[in-house]
Amino acid sequence: MKPDGTGLGLALALTKRTVQTHGGTLAIQSIPEAGTIVRLKLPTA
């Protein structure tokens, strides 16, 4: 069992691969003590 607040990173890796497969981009910007911004862009159909 892993400690609370830790992860394996699998969700992010799967998300990135899925977004890229569909021609999109995934960008993450982390700002200490402020938060994290996640930008997911997908092309229009």
C-alpha cells in the first residue's frame, strides 16, 4: 500500500498518450504555493 498523497504517475501518462493520439497537447505548469495549471487542447472535429 502506498502513502496518501502519492501516486504512480500512470493517470498522467495515459492522459498524455490519449491526448497525443487524438492530435492534441497537454501542458502542465506548477507554481509553488499557488497551484497547478493543466491545459488540455484537442483539435475540433
